[in-house]
Amino acid sequence: MLEILIAVGLLLFIEGLLYTIFPGSMKKMLNSMRDLPEQKLRIGGLIFAIIGFLIIAYIKKF
């Protein structure tokens, strides 16, 4: 359970850091995402979820 909280905290930290350093670029990216079809967003989200799972599984293995 502690690892999940650490992961969520790290996610929020990195996202907040990106908004702090690159506010204009993040705004452009969010606006461009609005125009993407839902199917492409789902596929992209699935790909990132799989990559994240594989990273976690690899780290937990060692």
C-alpha cells in the first residue's frame, strides 16, 4: 500500500513539475488532445499503462 502512495505522489510531483517548467507547452498539448478522436486517446492510454506496468514489474523483480 505504501508503494502505491509513493507512486501516486511521484506521478503528481512529475506532472506538477511539467506544468511549472513548461506551462505554455502543456496548455498547447492539452488543446491538441481535445481534437483527437477518443479511440486514439484510448490506444495511447493503453500503451502507456502497459509500459508503466512493465516498468513496475521489472523493478519489482529485482
